[in-house]
Amino acid sequence: MSGERTVAYPAGDTLVSEGVIAPARAGRPAPARAGAAGEPLVVVEGLRVQFTRGGRKVNAVNGLSYRLEPGTMMAIIGESGSGKSVSSRALMGLLPPTAKISGSIRFDGRELIGLPEKDMRELRGGDIAMVFQDPARSLNPTMKIGAQITEAVRLHSDLDKRGAHARAVELLKLVRLPAAERRFHEYPHQLSGGMRQRVMIAIALAGEPRLLIADEATTALDVTTQAQIMELLVELQQRLGMAVIMISHDLGLAASYAQHVVVMYAGRAVEQAPTQTLFANVRMPYTHALLGAIPALDREPHSLFDVTPGQPPDLSALPKGCPFRPRCQYATDTCLQAPPLTEHEPEHLWACWHPVGAGAGHNSANGEQR
Amino acid sequence: MTATATTPRVPVSRDPRVSRLTRVTGSPVLRLIVKRLLMAVPIMLGVTILTFWVLSLIPGNAAEQLLGAEATPEDVALLERQLGLDQPGVVRYLEWLQGAVTGDLGNSIVSRQPVSDVLADRLPVTGELVLLAFLISLVLAIPVALLAAHKPGGIMDRISMVVSTLGLSVANYVLALILVLVFAVTLGWLPAIGYVPLEDGLWANLEAMILPSAAIGFPLFCFYTRFLRGDLVDQMQQEEYVTTARAKGVGSWSVLIKHAFRNSSFGLITVVGLNLGALIGGTVIIEQIFALPGIGQMLLQAINTRDFVVVQAAVVIFALVAVVANLVVDLLYAVLDPRIRYGSR
Amino acid sequence: MAVVEPAPSFAIGPEIDEAEAKAGIRGRRRGGNLGTWIPAGLIAFVVIACFLGPTLLSLPSPVGGNILESNQPAFSPGHFLGTDPNGNDILSRLLNGGQSSLWIALAVNILGLVIGGTLGALSGYVGGVADTLIMRVLDVLIAFPSLVLTLAVAQALGPSMTNTIFALAFFSIPAFARVARSAVLRLREMPFMAAAKLAGTPAWRMLFKHLAPNIAPQLITFGMLGMGIVIIIEGALSFLGLGIPDPAPSWGNMVATGQLSLSATPMLVVWPSVALLVTVLAFNLLGENLRARWSGR
């Protein structure tokens, strides 16, 4: 299955072979759940986020669970409204006070839900940092970029003004911003999109985070720049030994860079596995449909994309049972019961009664697909 | 290494007129000034022509007013000739304009005093009134708006909402009378009416000015509070750079003051500038109530005595203030907002 | 519909923010309906009181009172709010004064809405030289100190209700024109406008069938706020003796005459002031509420 696809992005490993990366924690650690040495950095269990919008309750996240090992890169994949972004903002404590959050988020053994704002603030931009989607809107248009970085530096260190300046320039050099010293005194609108995102990354790195969340960090950029920024993120991740959660709607991007993939639908994880495992054997019909919608070079010219009918579910009125049921071609009455996310194969979890090509359920499905 | 070290790139315009202008002026800020000044000229011309026209519609003229009801038509005609009132309106306007561009606004028909002398007496009074009103309104509005916006829907937000809604519904002449009733008549803390020049002591002067400037300033305070609160809440809830700041670990007050307020201040400046024109018209009635010898009082008297030269001068001053205020707003924008300062956008 | 979103989606971040913004504002305007009905009811009360009150309560005439009955306190027999220095019944003057304030405000806003709205809509729709020309003229009117203009016009035409209406319409017109123009400029970009145009709809039909219904809500909302403004300015004119001529009552001239004996008989100022405040407040609240609704908040 994955062999059929042409991956548009250079593999993340190239940097390692070029020797750019510091040796510490540089190699790709064993995937999550492999029980590698030590505790996972992030453990999310049964996370639920509910908004009240116009009197209706909107269930943005419905019992999401995953764990993330230190120093690894994980991708959370899903359509808009799948809860991928909301769940990561919950992790940062960035949701509005009107959001109802339950479940558990443990970072380095510490429970984040219900953590006092003061402690959360120390964590934000310190141990946990975030890069956002649209660098044009994410930087303060009225502040010089230098000031925006030094602000972050000073919040998470004891450096004085001069020290913070030096550190900020260092960070700009770290993210390979050309002419860092000069750019320090410029405003965001004077920079290109890619440069702005480099600045955003520099800000995120200011607190020497152990976890970096990249929320659609390359979506607003053009394809070339996108690749450059992803390269930079992978390089920094390995060089600084941080863990990265990469949030994207782009399965191809995830396949190229992440070691572990979580696929989200309607606010819950529907399939998760190490990248290799996942793409070798996609089980969940939804993930399968996502893959089918990616254009590939070996596809017959003018052939139709596989299209999944229907709309993403209304989060304020989720269907009974499996949320993907109304759009799923394999759906049966069994699906009126919500399938649990279970480890059906080693390291490979999915939530489906009728997994694609797994032997159980429907045998004809695999042939039908391609 | 300073901000000016980077030379701003001026976008080359296809319009030959603009590019010539660009070459002459060089910087985008200068270009803006020139453009605005050029736009102000037709507005000022329009305003003065309109005044002349409106005034010419008013039945009766200064000659009749000066001579009283018993004057013979011959006497009136003679005085009209002496005052130049027998000339057609166009001629009078052009003569006036000729004087005005050289700084000569003519002599008052009634008192024969040069209008510029009258203005020199009156302008400082109105100027102080307006300045104090702005000071009072802004000094109060900014902290109140910040407090309200820090917790939308909170107790401070609700109180400020009620107060500002009431304040925006009170006519300033009613407010003035309430203030006089409370602080002058009942409590006796401040004088009810009258003006004390600055030479007679700063405190005595301020005592006389507090109530009138509060009467003008309070509705402004309400307006600015609402405006700023709304804009701050919008910034806090809709702008991604606020999320970035919070994600950095910046505290909620710092986000509000250092990030959101910085951006909201541009809108506030615009509103303040646009207000100035309307505000100066509002001084007419307040000066009347408090017997302050300012431009507004002068204008009312001049209208009653058909002293059109003085009316014209007052209108020019008012319009000029409005136009200049707009210009200053644009300039402040240009100086404060880096996006304009560097010629992009 | 493809499963993978076709274009980069900006949905999630702003979506949350929107939810929060809505929640925040809802918190402030709990019971959105009350926010409309209370001021609307208040306005209805003021209108009924002013126009039917004098007859229903068989109040004495607002003018030509008996000087022997001057300055009676409130609740005196036959004079619920007492009498003024000329012996006129204050309640009667208050209600009759309200009639003129409301008539003037209504007339000025309708004039502004119809003339200004049409000018602005045309200006925005036609664009080009006509637009520039109309807007420059309006710029002049706006730069022109409005009170000066109204003073001059009132003085020129002599104080009377009709003349006050004309004087005030002078500056309600440019204000409405601006609102209409910006609304039309926004609408012009809408797909349904392009569709109608492509279908060959003639210009007058575009204006009346497509534009007018869409900009009307905004203009009416603005008119609500305008009612408050006009009532205040009409009061100012009457206060300066250039609006409703004495001895006919108006809230403005009642405040003005009351001011002369402020320390002795403060109630002469208080009653018309309260009437002004309540009426203007009701219009402002209604306007604000409608505006909040139209802007989708």
C-alpha cells in the first residue's frame, strides 16, 4: 500500500547522514509504546473538550488517548474539526475558559488539567512550546521580531537585556534566518512567510522546550518553503532532543517526517501506529479513505480520486456508535456500537469493527479498494 | 543598529503623478502628508464657500442690526456701502479668500476689531477646554477599558458598560447642569460659571475649567471606554498573535497591555482624531452655559449680530481643526505603525 | 466531497476563538430578546405618553398658564409635576415638548435615511467620478462644524419646527450616506450581486431589488442611534433659543429656562432632563442591540 505512493518530501533522515545533528538523542528512538527506557513524556488519557456554542454543546474532543516518548516526532492527522488542534491547545492550556475539559493530560508525570494558571504559564513557552499555522497572523505586527523573541527569552531565563539580545540572535541563527542581526530590528511584515515561520520557531525554542507542538505549521506556506521548514523542525528536534507533535491534515507530510501517527476523527483517535506499520497495513476505513484522496504519480491519468461521501460529523450531534459510520462503505449494524481503540496488532491500534485487510470482518474489501 | 538602518523600499507606482511625488518627497510618510494636505484644500474651500452661501441666506445684515429698527433705508444703504455689504456674494468671498490665504481674516463688522485679535483672545480658552476634556476622558478611559477587557463579562466590564451606556445617552448640556447642581449649587466645591484666566493663578483657572471640561469629557470617556474595550476584546479573542504571546508564557495582563493594547491604540487614535471635529462644535453650548469667553461663545454672539466676518472665521477655525486632526491622526499612524512607516500594506 | 480537505483550512483556531467570542458576548447580553423588547417597550411608552397622554389625562394647555399659579410644587392639585414660573403645567409641557422632539427626530432621520441612503447607495454602486464627487461634497459637509451649520440655518430660516427639521437634516444626510455607501461597497463584492448583474438585471432593479433590502437593516439600525442624536441636538438648538420658539414647549427650551433658576427650582431642569435621558437611552439601547444582531454577534 505505502509502496504505491510517491512521497513528495525528502526523508527526514538526510540530515542525520549529513552529520548536522548533535549525537545526543539523535538516533530515532524506538516508537512509542515500545516500552523504551523511561516514562513517556506525554500521556493523554480519555481527554474530552466541550464547548457551548449558541446554546448547543459541541464535543470537540471525545476521549482522546495517546502517549508520546521523549525525543520523538508524532503526527496527529485529521480533517478540520477532528479535534486535533483543540486537543493540542488543551495540552498548552490555551483553550478559552468557557471550554469544559476532562480526562487526563500528564506531562513528565505531572497532571496538566486543573493545574493553576501560574504553573501553567511557566510551562507554556518553557517546557512546552507551540508553533502556529499562519505566521502572518501569529506575530505581533507592531513589535520588532527581536523584541518578540527577547520577550520569550526573558520570561524563561534570568538573562538581562543584553544577554537576552545575544540569545535571541543566537536563536535566529539556529533557525537559519539569513542576516539574523539585521532581521532582529525588522517588523514581521518585512519578512517572507517562510522567514516569519522561522521566527515563530525561534520564539518557540526560546524556553528550550522538551515538547514542541507544530500546529499546521507549514500549511500556510508554499510547497518549497514547507519542505524547508519541515527539514528545519526535524533537524532541531534531533539536535535539541525535543519531542514534536506535528498536527496536520496532510497524511503525506506525516508519512515523510513522523515516527508515529495518530489519526483523529470526530474528536477521537481512530487509528494509531508507528509510521512504517501504519502505512504498510492501513486498517481503519477512514485512514484508508484519506490515503485514497492523495494524488499519486502512478495513478492512472484522469482516473477519479476515491471520494468519501458525506460531511465530517456535526460535533454537536454525533451519530450513535462509530462516528464514521454514516460515511463508511463497510458499515453494518455492528457499528451502532462504538468500537474501542484496541491494540489489534503489535503497536498498531485501531477503532473499527471492520478493519481493511485485517482478515476479520470483510474479506472482499481489500480487493475493492485498489 | 537601529530601525532606520534598513532603508524602506518604496513601492514604485505606475501612476506618473504619484511616482513624481515619490521622487520629490522620498519617504512614504512625507508622501502621505503631501497627499493629505492636497486633499484638505478642496475641503476647506468647500466649507468656506458653504458658509458664505448659508450666511447670505440669513435675512437682515449687520448694517440693519447695527443701526437698529428706526434706521432709514438710506442710512442702512450707506452703512452697507461702507462695510462693503452691497457687493455681490462672489466678490465678497473672493476678497475674503484673498485676505484669508495671507492670514488676514478681516475686521469684525460690529466691533471693528481685527478678527485675528479676537481669535487670539478666544482660542486659548476653547483650546484649554478641549485639551482638558480629552485629558480627562483618556486618562480615565484607558485603565477602565483595560480592566473591563481583562475579564469580559466580569463585574468591572458590566459596571463600565452600564456607566458608558448611560453616559452616551446624556446630552452634554444636561450633564453640565447636573454637574453645576451637584458640585456648585449643592456642595459648593467649584464655581458654577465664569472664566478665570491662567494669569490669575493655575488653580483658580483649573477650578473654573473643571466642570465644563468634565461635561465635555465624560461622554467622550464613555465613548472611548466602549470603543477600546470592544477592540481589546476583539484583539484578545480573534488575533493569533495573542495566542502566540500566551503560548510564550506571557501573563494575561502583559498580553493585554503589551500586545493587545499596542494594537488597539491605533484604532483609539483614529477615533480620538475624528472626534475632535465634532467635539469642537460641542463647545459652543458648554461655553454658553459656563460663560466661557471662547470661540463658541464668540460664534453665537456673531450669529446673533450678523457679524459674518467673525462667523466665517469661527467656521474656518472649526473646520481647520477637524482637517488638521485628521491629518495628525494619519501622521501618528504613520509614525507608530511600522507597516505604514515602511511603506508596505 | 473528498475526505482530505482540499485547501489549507484555517478553521480550528478561529473556530474556537469565535466560540469564545460568542460565549463572552452572550454572557454580557444574557437574554438577547429582553435587550430588544425593554427599550422598544420604553420607546412605545414614551410615544404613547407624549401623544395620547395630554388628552387621556385631560391636562391643561402647555402654554398661557395663570401667573398666579406659578411655581407650584409637585403633586399639587391638578398639577402632578407642579407648575413653572409662568404657571404652566409642567407635565403638560413635558409631554407636549416630547411630541415635537419625537416628530423632529423622526422626520430628520427619515429624510436622512431616504436622501442620504439613496445618495450613498448610488455613489457606492456607480463608483467612479460620480462617487468621488458625491463623497467630496459629503466630506465638506462632515468637516463643516455641524452645530454651526444648524445654528446658521436655524437663524436664517427663523426658529420653527419645520426649519429645525431642515437644519438638522443637513448633517444627518451625509452620515446616512456614508453608512449606505460602505454597506453597498461590501455588498458589491458578493457573489449574488455578480450573478444578478450577469443575468442582465437593470441598474434600477439592482438598486431596489437587491441592494435596498440588504442595506435597509443597517440604515434602520443607524437610524435608531440617529434618533437619540437628533433628540439631543434638537434640545441643544432649543436650548440656545434656535429650535422650537418660546413659549411652545420643548425639552431643550425647558432645560434652558429652568437653568435660570437652577438653585431655587432644580426640578424644572430635572424633569425634562430625565425625559431626554430615558428617551435617548431607549433609542441607543435598541440601536446597539439591533447592531449587535446584524453584525452577527
